[in-house]
Amino acid sequence: MMARMNTHTTPHALALYGIPNCDSVRKARQWLDERHVAYVFHDFKKEGVPADLLPGWLQTVGRDTLINRKGPTWRKLDAAVQASVTSDAAAAAVVQAHSSVIKRPLVVWCDGGVTVGFSPEAFAARATTPVTTPATTPAMGRTHVA
């Protein structure tokens, strides 16, 4: 799923959001590293979900795409919590409390496009020329130069 949004990234700063031990995140990072694509990695477990970016993600990709309803975190949630996710505000509250419900990886591409999930074909279509001088903003976490 790809859409565009206005983010706090600087031009040419690809941002990858997720959890390091997630298989899809590991595959995405490996794919980017092998192609020497610079990116900023934001670890949801250590840094939380950026509250200032979450509304834009929900508006851009939609709560049904952003929330992984097939994952173990979602399945472990109380049925009442699951049933409460009927609006973006409710989805944001659940995501803030349980960051692992976000489908991963979430990528904000250099042009502002947003994708959720990993596939080599989708990344190949989106990836641009390697960036050798990435920038980091406080809301985005570590810079990684492959």
C-alpha cells in the first residue's frame, strides 16, 4: 500500500519504522543495506510511536492497513479493545498503547510516499539512488548508512 503524506523528514531521508526482531523489518533492512540505500531506522519498542506522525499515517494509509489484525499482538488484545477500533482516534489510542499492532515495516520514502509491509518488488519500484549524507531529526531515531 503506497500513499503520500507530509512528514518531518528532510529531502532524501528515507525513514523505516518498525521493530528490529520482526522478520519483515529484518528483510526490509537487509534489502536496503544490500543496495546501499541510506535510511533512518525508528524502533517502535525503544522510541515509541511518533504521536505527531501517527494521524498522518492513519489518514494516508488508513487504519485497516496500518493495524495488523492478523498478528499475535492484536489477537492477544481484549475483544472490547479490538471492537473499539472504529475510528482513527480509537486506532491511534490502541497503536500508542500497543505499538506492535502496526503492520511492519512502515516506510516513509524520500518523496513523502508511505508504504506498509515489505516486498522486494515494491521496494525496487520505490527505492531511489543511494543517499550518502542522510539527515536525522529528533522524531526519527538512528541514521543508518548502508
